[in-house]
Amino acid sequence: MSASSPARPPEWIVADEARARLGVRPQTLYAYVSRGRVQVRPDPHDPRRSLYRVADIAALTDRKGRSRKVAEVAAGAISWGEPVLTSAITTISGGRLFYRGRDAAELAQTETLESVARLLRGGHGAALKRTDRPPPPAGEDMRSRAFLALAARAGQDLPARGRNPLALAVEAATLLDVLTDAVAGQLGGGAIAGRLALAWGQGPGGPGADLIRRALVLLADHELNASTFAARVAASTGASLAACALAGMAALSGPRHGGAAAAVQSLAREAGEIGARAAVSARLAEDRHIPGFGHNLYPDGDPRAAALLERFEPDPEMAKLQATISAMTGLAPNVDFALVAMSRALKLPTDAPFALFAVARCAGWIAHAIEQGQGGGVIRPRARYVGVEAG
């Protein structure tokens, strides 16, 4: 730096230096910023450039480089760490999502949620489905109906542990039907994607129904995310499949999980009111999260989003928002943005992204519940006490 150059605060560094210290690519640095792990601020001497907080960079570098004790490793694994359970259902490898060794994006080309649900469960119950389903609760919105339908089943179904695999397969297929009925607001028959499409004003065999089918397949499972972990904890106690799905639904309802689509919708409204660049600039200046972009497990881009976005044309506002965020942050859209863009393009109900997520992920919750019940013990981590010492 020359003597005439304005000095910057020593606790902030430019992007090139931040990436050099971390040994990462630009996309990874932007992902750290998006997830709130590195604070960023505009350079007071050059508003076109951003500065990154040295303390956050140092903490990430230290975390990557040091050898931690077993207790520290176990504690860190709870938040975006190494898997804490063994599973043969789903993995993320090389930036791609696989269901029992099969690429989810490829499965989305031809498969249905029903066939993928059977695959996730291990192939049981290929042609089994019960039809004695009660009507969905009346007078409630989609989200409330979904909770009520699962709660009703959870209150009466038998514990899953020790049950015949074929009986569990029948129950699993019925649960998906019950949840679909609740979301659609009516009893129905036929493929789940077609029933949702019909309920949301799309032709059951048209392009809208095909997009819904693809989205359901891509969302069916995602390894040990928060809702799936909750479902497996419930399953480890021997709870019924419906109770496990209800545990998953409860976790999904949080704003940091299934509420992500609502955050994207909020950002889209801001962009519509003040312009995309102004909305994104305001969030970056205030160190606020950019929803719908970047993903910890996909530093090079979410393949689920790519598989959806290539099949339709987002409306002009969403297209501009996507282009603006990518240009300003280097981040690629994730599946939450793709779901909102798809729902707007098809003019689906506002809560359709959450409903699609819930119906699709129920397939994964059930598969994980069955797997956990087949061989795992009770999931019971120990707490590392940091409170007041006992007297």
C-alpha cells in the first residue's frame, strides 16, 4: 500500500486476502458470508469493494487447522459437522445428491415421488396402498391440515419397532396419501404430483404437473438435515411412523428450515418494491442473510435448483433477482429459490413451496424412521454442561 493510499481498519481485510488466508475459492467465501460465519462491510474508501472481518477469518482458519479433542469434535458435529449416524439411504458426494446410489437429478427426469419413496425405503411395498383414508380436516390452511392429519395418525397408529417390513410399507404408502389429501384439501386417487397439480389449478398431465413431480423427487430426502434427524430421534424410541413424520414436520416448520421459502418470498417482495440491487445491497450493508442462495453442502451450486430451473422460465422479477444476487455475491440459487420461482411461474398458492417440501420430505422421514428402527438404539447424546457449578 502506498503512503498516499487511505488506511483501512486493521480488523478488516479485502476479499483476496481473506480467500488467501482461508485457502478457498470466491464462491466458498461468499457462502461463509451468506451463512453468517463471516461478517462483511463496504470499504469506506471504495464502496464497490467489500471488507471481511479478520476475527471471523481467523476463527474459520483455526477451526479448519487445529486438532480438536473428542468432546470438541462431538460438539462441533451437531452443527454442519460430520455425520453422527450411519445410513444407507442418501448421501451428498461431489456436489451431487444420491438416493441409494442413484443421482436424484437423474431420477427427477422420469420417476414419481411414490417410486422414489419405495427406493428410499429399500424397495418394499411396490404395489401396496390402503384406500380407507379419512377425509382431510376442513376449514384450515394447508400447513394446519398437514399437522392435524399426521397428529391424528400419530395418536392411533402402532409403534413401528418390531413390525413386519411389509406392514410398514403399507403404512408408509398410506401416510403419504394422507398427507397429500391434507395438503390438497380433498380425498383423491392417482399419482401424488397429479393430485397436487389438480388441487392447485394445473392440468394433471400438463407442464405444471411435471414440474411439481420433479420438485417432489428432488426434495424427497437430503441426508441428516434437521427434520430428518428429528424423525430418527423419534424412531429410535420405537414411535409410530406417523409420530416420526410429525416430529419431522415440527422441525420443518422452523424459519431456518422449511421457512426458508418464506424468506425468499420476503426478499422478492422487497426487490419488487425498491428494486433488486437496492434490496440486496441493503441486506449486505446490514450483514443480513441472502435467502435462497448458497448452500453449505454445495459450494459450487445446488444441483436440485439447477435441475428445476432448467425446466421453466422464471418470471421477470425472479429472473432479475437471481441475476443480481449472483452478480453481487457470486452465489448460485439453492432449491428454496427454485421452489419459489417455480411456484410464482405456475401461480401456485403462497404456501405451496412449504407444502411441496413437506409432502416430498415425508418420504425421506419415513425411510429414515424405518432404517433407524431396524437396527439403531435410542439416540441420546450427552450434554456438555457449562452452567453454574453444583454446590
